[in-house]
Amino acid sequence: MKGISLLEGKYAVTMDPYPQQSKEFNRIHPFYENLRQKRFTTTRCRSCGWRSFPPRVICPECLSTELEWVDLPVRGRVLVVTEEETGVPAGFDPPLIHALIDLDGQLTYFGRVINCATGELKEGDEVKLAVFRVEPVPVDAKKGAVILQERVFFAFEKVK
């Protein structure tokens, strides 16, 4: 995010595009812990084998809660590119580059591509996982203290 601090004045939770990531606030917190290790992961059902993305806490196929974390590829090929120049969310500078990405036949993912200029990304280009820090959020700690919780998020970037 450039230009706008979530922590100027008060924390504007409704304007924050990134989730809180600790186990106290998020039941898929291992996803973010894995991202910190540069791993792109999701959940697979131990009962029926169904793999979902984004990660789940209940299998959408058989409703089991017996899920395990599995790794996804961190590199893929661009299938389609879009460039968003208007209607960009607050805190983001246009254009936003998005792509439909084939992750080695295991997942077709639609998401942001960063560090890429307008017109630079093309169909067939190779992209890789890019993990980046986002602004920390204030959370209540023990004895009334407020701490800043560190966070990360992900996008993809063109392989140079």
C-alpha cells in the first residue's frame, strides 16, 4: 500500500483489504504462517481427498473437518491478463495487473501480479509467488496492552 497508512489516527478495519492472521482471529492462520516461509498452501480433506482453494476449515465436498495442509506450486504460467485502471480500491495505485494463472495443472488461480508495468505481462509468461509484508494491525494483548500484529500477503510476479 502506498500513500495511506491504516494506522493514521485510528485503525479503519472496514478499509483494510488484508485479513488478521493470528489463530485468535483466523481459523486458517497456518496459511499465513506458511506464506512467511514462502510456501503456497491449501487444505486437503483426509476423508475424501478433496482439495480446496482458498483453504477451508470444513470440506465442501463431504463436510469433514479432518483436513491437512498441502503445498501448491509456487510457479505458474499466465493464461489471461487484465489491467484494472479505474475502480481501484482505496490505498492501491492503478493500474492493478491481474492474471489467470495455471499452477502446474494443480490449480487455476486468478490474482494480482505485482512489480509489472502496464502491457508487460503476456499470455504464456512464467510467474512466481511473491510474499510481501502488509501494515501490522493493532490487537489487544494481555493486561490491556495493544500490540502491532505483523502480517504478510501474497501475489505473483513475472519471472525475469
